[in-house]
Amino acid sequence: MPDINDLQLTLDTAVPLIVIESQEEDRVLDMVRRIGFRRGTPVWAWTLSDGLRRLELDAAPVRRDLAQAVDALRHVRALEEPGVFVFCDLHPFLRDDPLIVRLLKDIALARPKVAHTVILLSHALDLPPELQRYAARFRLRLPNDEQLHAIVRDEALAWAQKNAGRRVKTDPSTLDALVRNLRGTTFSDARRLARGAIVDDGAITESDVPAVNRAKYELLASGGVLAFEYDTADFARVAGLNRLKGWLNERKAVFFGGKDTKLDAPRGILLTGVQGAGKSLAARAVAGSWNLPLLRFDFGAMYNKFHGETERNLRESLKIAETVAPCVLWMDEIEKGLAQGDHDGGTSRRVLGTLLTWMAERKAPVFLVATANDISRLPAELVRKGRFDEIFFVDLPPPEVRREVFRLHLARRGQVPEHFDLERLAAASDGFTGAEIEQGVVAALYSSVARQEPLTTTHLVQALEQTRPLSVTMAEQVSALRAWARERAVSAD
């Protein structure tokens, strides 16, 4: 077991404090217990609920009189026999109790005389600066694909034994998809998620994969900066954007680790264009067509008034995206979060630096989709060649796309598109975005219901005539944006 060997090597370095951030408390305690038994070293574990107890001796009494952290640490400091002491969930005391910090420092300073090692085990732990020089961090390895396959097989076997030998039904591609989406979870979480996919119907199907993605994301809880998008559109629901669709189809196999290792894996795209033309729908459709979880990054929730917290929020969100990977990370209206200015004490510059570093160095299969309404507000460092694989411009839809947009929205609302004059509707909606066409369909439906009449082409044309599209009300800005894109971006259509 590599983790046990690595932890033993860490203990052998004689560092007095070891920090382990993990949700798998039982697994860590079992590793430390085995090491102590193997080395003949006393191993103790402390919790606020039980106090101090020996791990490697099954019949050892529990010191409930040492349930208070201060008493337990004083006891450790006074012991003359070297030992390993695991303190579980001590993180609140490190923030609020300077005496706890001092006692840990005393134990660390006394290491040359009494070789104690204190392991601080918690789900998350920020070590005070005065203790950092005496500490090392140890990270548990996450299961690899081979171990994840074994976990799924174990759960399938356990289900079969409970159900009269019935075998769990699946196919190789679905099983691989499940394992791929279990990446980044701990052993215990992977086992629980695999069990959940099997237990309801004794089968692993394509419908189980999105449920695993949702459960996996909820385990990681990002504090509101990242949102898991449950409704990811397939490209069948996106009219037009044929060049973008072709570009993505060409790169899909490589993103998922295709056989041609000579090609660089696609890393991300920037979508800019007219508001309402379909950038957000396209971002959702990337995840839907590639059958990947979609995480939406909220720049508004990222910013924090306390110094350094904004950058921390970004780093933690990017880490979660890498844990959920393979996935699509959607940064909507990215210019609002990265627009340069001198009013924020340099926060936006630090955020930009953090994002650029991650974009350049990330190894995890996270496909970044950024959308921007006003690309001129973005810093040059972000839009230069090499940051994104491509910059696509989503323009006002041409007649054939507008015709298809009407077809989609009419069918979605229970209408028969063939009963309408789609050519006339496409001509009447010149200069309309897809979102404006959809609202025209909605308005016409309200009008027909109010008149107690079936919806007709005339209702739709009248609704369009009563609407002033963005290309009219903001004509100058839209014209300038389209002119900019002709020379600097690739058309998505």
C-alpha cells in the first residue's frame, strides 16, 4: 500500500508536526495504527468526544479525563516515551486558542529530547504561521482507474450476493464513463457513489453517470462560487453554430484521451458576440454533447472584501473543477470579473494572474468555456494567442438559422412547425437574436390564447413587428462589435 509506505517515510524524517487534510478519518487512523504496530511505537488518537486512546492496542483504556485539547497536549508534552499522536479535528482550536498553538510549538521544540510526532488530521486545516516551519503536509493518494474499476466490481459482487446471484447489468463504455466520472473521489466516496449507481436497479446505465456527477459535486461543496448546471443542452437544440460544432467534434476524441498522442488536448474556447445570440446555450451544449458535467463559475460570488480571500476563492474553485474533471468549466461574462481597474487594490490583477497560471499549467482535463459580451474590456494577456484554443464570434443568425430557431421553439411549445410559413418568419425576424425570436414566439402564444385562436404565422409576425431588436436599439454598438470580430475572431456559424 503506497500511502502507508509514504506516511512511514514522512514519519522517518523526524518532522514533529504532520498535517493531513482528509475526509477519510478511519482510513488514516488505520494506516497510523499499522505503522505503529509494525515499528513498535505507541500510537495515540485524540478526539474531543472520547479523549486520548491507544490505537495499536485493542484493550487499551480510553483516557476520557483528557478530552479537553489543552489537557491532552499537556499530557503529551510531559510524556518521556516517544510516540505518535493523532489529533482529530483540532482546527477550530488553532484559530481561537493561542494556548493550543503554544503547546504544539513546545512539543515541536522538544523533538530533539523526546521524539514525539503529532499528526493533525482534519477535513481542512490552516496551520498558524508560527507552526509552519515545524510541519510537513501529507496527502493521501486518490484511487486510480484500476482501483476504481476494482471498487465498482466489488460493489457489483456485493449486490449480486444480496440478490440471489443476479449479475449487475452494464456495458464496457458505460462502465468506463462511470469510472471516468469517479476520478478525484476518495476510496470511501467512490465506493458509496458506485453503490448508489447499482443499488436501485441492479444496473449501471447512462442515466447513472449524471447522477454520479451531481453527487460528486455536492461532496465537494464550493461555497456558492461554482454551480453545478443540471440542464446541459445538446447541440440538437442549438441552431446554427456549424463551424463551432465541427471544431468541437474534431477534438472530442483527443480530449478524452484518444490514441493519437501527438495532438495537444483541447483546453478551451472564448465565445464572444451579440447579446442573446446563443453564447450561453453553446456553453451548455459543449457539456451536453460531450456528456460532461458543467460547472458554472460565478464571478460575483468570488469577490470578497477581505484581502486575499478573492484569490483563495478562485484557487479553491479551480481545484474543485480539477477534482470533478473531466468536466466543462463555464466562466460566464468573464469581462465582469477580470476588467482592469485601479479601484480594487490590485485584486483584479491578482485574480488574472492566478487564472493565467492555472490556464497554462493545469494537467487535469478541464475544458474552459469563457463567454464575453464586451471583449474589449478583457486584458490583452487573456486574449492573446495560446490562452484559448480559439476565439469564436457568435453573430446575429442568418435566415436559415432563424428558420431553424423558429422550428425549435415552436416544436418545444407543442406546435407543428410545418403548419407555419417559416420563410416568412425568417424574413420578418431579420436582425433578431435567437433569444429575441424565442420571446417573439412566447408573445405570440399569449396573444393567440387571449384571442382564443390557434397560433398562426400572422400572430408571430405581429409579435415581431411590435419588437425592436437589440440590433436596432443598440445599432452602433452592435455594428462596432461585428466589425471588430471580422478581423479578430472566427465565426461560429
